[in-house]
Amino acid sequence: VTDDTAAIQAAITAVCGTYGHNIGGGTIFFPPGVYSVSQPQLPSTAAVFPLPCGGLHFQGGNGTNYAIGGAQFNRAPRTRIAVSAGSNPNAAAVFSVTGPSIENTFENLTINGHNQALSIFASVDNSLRNVCLAVGTSGQTDNTALKITNSFWFFMDGGCLQTTSMTVPVAMFTGETPLASESPLVGLVYFTNIQGSGGGM
């Protein structure tokens, strides 16, 4: 019912501001429920939540079947973050992890995105535990549940990757123009106990 975008952003800003450097650490806990967030509208290119620091731990609490709905292969415990696209949505992810933000963890969450649920660019050592990433078919560039670019050491253990069409990949791994001095490739990516539906990788 309530748009939680500003409240979640305030929590991220508060945790990152506590430490004053790129690898601060800190847990942002989501009590059980469904959290509605708003997709930025064009011409903005910003993600719903660009992460300004690293070492963040996003953790969802236990939820009922209603609270964790929105992806076919949900398994409790999991809390849901669901985006409202709006009339002119951009193509950015719900969560954008971009270097120098590194070493972030997402746990016990379902993230329902518009065009992308999670994007990782030039960032290392990020992990997902019991996380479902799901998106619809947007028709926009790089429509996928998970996009990893120019990054190393990614771990996903348990959870799911889901799109609503066989033509929309559940994950994309791309080498693109470097942001800094990183190599334009993806390596050392580990998936275990993942269920998927939609397109391939």
C-alpha cells in the first residue's frame, strides 16, 4: 500500500554514512511483508537503489506465502520487494551494485523488477543466499532478472531466476566499456541450488 522507496533509501544512506568509506558494512533488515518501490521514470537512467558503499547486507525476515509471492519458485523464509513501473519507466535495475561498492550480500529476499532486478557492474565478491530475482517482459534494453558486467567472484546459493518469456534471459553476463581499469569480462561466477523459468543464461 505504501511506497517504501524513500524509507529504504534512507536506511541505505544511513548505513553508508555511518562508516565514511567504500567498505563499511552493516545490515538492513526487512521485517516480513511486501515492500512497494517506484521505478525511476525516463529520461532518468538511475536505478531504484544505486548502492553508494559496499559491505551491505540486505536481509529479509520470514514471511507468509502472501508476503513472499511474485515469483514461481519462492521458498520461505523470504520477504518481497516489488517495483511499480509507472507510465514511463527507465530500464535500470531495482538494486545497482557498481564499483567501488563491493562485497554486498542479499539474503531471504524476492526482488521483482521492471526491466532488471539486480545489476552488478565492475564489482567483486557479491553474494545472494535464498534470493529470487524476477522480471516481466519490458521490451527495453538488457531485459533480464540478473545482469553481471565486468565483474568477478559472484555467488548465488538457493533461490530462483525468473522471467515471463522464453525470449527474456534469466541472467546476462557481459563485458562492456570499463568504468575504471577493470577487465571487460565476467569470471568466477558460482550458482548452486537455483531454480529458473523463462529464458536461458
